[in-house]
Amino acid sequence: MSIISWIILGLLAGAIAKFLLPGRDPGGFIGTTLIGVTGAFLGGWISARWLDHPVSKHFYDGATWAAAIGGSLVLLILYRVLFGDSRR
């Protein structure tokens, strides 16, 4: 996949992660989007590196989407834990 595909995948993965983990985020829409893109890269890297499942070259591969959404969820949870109380 090209870098543009990963960015689009990350945007969608961030939106899905936000849907699965509702609540108030410190970064708003832009922060959640950046977390989604970063989570897609992180999830793909973890999948290829430690889970011995290289990310497919196809945009519609379920394992690629699962890795991207999983990485986004992990980063969103970490972001909320680290910066969640900074708005009070």
C-alpha cells in the first residue's frame, strides 16, 4: 500500500477506534485523527514485527484493518491515560 492508503486507513481506523471507545478526548477531532494514522502505522509494524503476520499489500485485507484499529485503540487509551485530566 502507498503512504496515501495508510493515511486514509489511519483516518478511518481512528474514527472506528473513537466509535468503539466513546468519550471526551483531550485532542478533539484532529488529535483523534492523528492518533488513528499513527495507530495504523504502529499496528502494522507490531503485526509484522512480533506477531509474524506481515501486513498485506491490499487495502481491504481484514488483518490490516484489525492491526490499524488495534493500534489506534491502544494509542487512544494511552493518550487518555496520559493527558485525559489536563482539561479540568
